[in-house]
Amino acid sequence: MPSLKTAHVRWIRSSVLACGLIGLPAPTTPAVAGEPTGVHDPIHRYNAQLTLDPFARFKADLEAGRATLDVDDELSLLTSLLRALDVPVSSQMIVTSASSFQKTIISPRRPRALYFNDDTYVGFVPGGQIEVISIDPERGGVFYIFNRLDPGKTPRIRRSENCLSCHATPEMNEIPQLVIESIVPGMSGGGEKAFRRGLSGHGVPLDQRFGGWLVTNASDFSRHWGNILIEYTKDGVQEKTMKAGELFDLRRYPASTSDLLPQLLHEHQVGFVNRAVDATYRTRSLLHQNPEGGEVVDRELETTARGLVRYLLFADEAPLPPGGVKGSEAFKADFLARRKVASDGRSLRDLELNSRLMRYRCSYMIESNAFTGLPPQLRRAVDRELEKALDPTSPSRDYAYLPTEEKQAVRTILRETLPPLNDAAR
């Protein structure tokens, strides 16, 4: 673990963290001067009644009686919800810092748990409310809150605009995104030290991650801030190592782990979602202001596409620690169950886990809602950039880190598993 004396840290107020731990992106294209780019601009239709995110469809089925949840107790409610949303329990990540709108009840003695798949993120606090972020292809993150469970009754579920105060801030140009922090908490859960604020994705150095997160199944991986609490004693500020279940009852959660591998993949895919959603909103604003197109628009689209493709192809990925990462077998099985396989048996979900996350460095998130929702003009620019990036004869230095064999493997997988852009949108 890095030393508190030498690491670059800064004090923050825990109230800043009011809405969650699920990354802020590096900006892609500049906002159009004088125009709102986010949720308050009507061109994005963020508050439109009909949304296309996965949870909206489930909510409609639940309210129409086509789906049910187990409402005997809160743990049954959570596990039945995860099952209905195809979110694996094995993705459980435990967060000890006081965050989300439920910060008043979150602490190392009652941590928050997070679960995810490619398009849906679920938060749970024992004795609290369930939170859901679901990715709409065109709008980005859509936020939902469950009422507290009254056993035997299905809780009321509502969209939450309050979450936008932290997930679509002016610093984010009011574009609805996901938020990851690395915060070393005190015993109350309040933030004591913070790292990498404003950054998300696989490029974040490992020694700046996991503050306020429990990390299990990583005995050989010490370069992080996970499992650490700050205590104030008569002898001064002390760091304390916390183990899963030491200060809280693991029986209140559906799993006993907070595995390292889900946290690494979660970081990667949050980084992509944020960049893709940011690019989608900015491109719509750009095209709205320049309906006739032109060189400026083409140049902006090319720049945005290059940034997205470099992220998709794991440019600047922080290397895994010496010896690699093991990861829980349960989570691996759940993650690989979603493989789309090319004729040669290869998939973008094939894991490497020695020096890097993926065997074939093109993100599986290319199959997600965040990618399929890219505006057609931007998607065409991304497709062109991908073709250039994966061309073994291309002289571009942007992708020189990918060997020829890997480029050819990725090209085959994409051509056989990625649906083409709808012809009507070309």
C-alpha cells in the first residue's frame, strides 16, 4: 500500500459524495459554445417518458404483472431482482465509504454493495433502499430508487432526478454518467483521503484505486488503497486494515466476497460508458448546431472517434501487478457465459489476467447499449477508425502496441459478432 506521507492526496468533505461510487470521463469533444449539452437541453430528450434502458422494460413488466419479485425480506428482494435483470451475484463489490444518497446509513459497519452487468448497475444497503442505474442507448444513465421494503408488498419504484446532482454536474456538462471514487474512509464512513477524483477507466494507476472498497481474493496484490480505514487515536492518525465481515454481518449480503476481478472490469467498463455517453451528447449538440456538416464537424467526429477507439482497444491500460490476477471462478463463469463467439472460437470476453485484462484487446463493451447508442455519424467515424486501427499494414503509431496477430483476431471477431450499422442510418 502507498504511504500516506508520500502519496498525492487531498482532503474532501464527505457531502461531496452524495450520489454514489458508480467515473468521470476525460472530455472528448468540446461543448458547443453557448449551448447546454446535457439533461436540460431538449434535443437530448432526457426526461422523455419512454426510455429504452433495460430496467425501464423490467419496471413496465413488473407493474403490468408480467414479472414478479420475492418480497419476503430485503435479501430475497435483492437476489430476485438481480436474477430478473441478469446481474450476477458474483459481481458483488463492497463499499465502506459513505456515499450515494443513502450516505447517512453507510459506514464500514454497514457497507453498501454494488452489482453490475454491461448495462445495469444495482446498489444495496441493508436496511436501506435499492438503487439502479440503467444505461439507455441514447440518454446514458437513467436512475431509479426503490421504496424501503414492506414485507409482502412489492416496493414502489420511481425515477430519481436527485441523483443527477452528482451524476450530471455542471463539471460534467450535465451529461448523465457513472461515478467512481477512491476514498479512504474513517469509521463513520466519511471520506478522509481521496485519489484520482475526476478520472475513470483502465488507465487509472492501480495504486490510486480501491480506497473505500473491500478487495478480496487478492493476497498477492498490495499496490492499492482497498481494505484501509483511518482511525483517530490518542497517538494520532492510524491506518487500519479491514477484512470482509470483520465489522459487519456478511449474512446481510447475498455473497461473502468483494472480488478484485469484478472491480477491475467494472473500472474498465465505467470508463467506456462515460466516454461513449459524453461523446453521444456532444455529437448531438455539434450536429444540431451544424446541420449541414462541413469540415469542422468532420474533424470533431474524427477526433472523438479516435479517442473512443483507443479506449476500446485498451490503449494506455495500467498493467496488472506481477503475477497477474486470479479472480473468483464464480464470477469468471458468469462473465464468460455472455461470450459471443467467432467461428474460430475466439471472443472479446476471453480473459488474459497475467499482464492485462483481456486476451484480445478490443472491449466487450462494443456490444453494450452505450456503444449501440452512438449517433450514426459518429458510429461511421468509429467504424472507419477501427478499420484503420486493426489494419496490419497501417502506419499509424496510435495502435502500434497491438501485434499483427492480435489485430487480425480482433478483426475476425468483430466481423462475425458485431451487428453492422443499420443501413437506414448510413
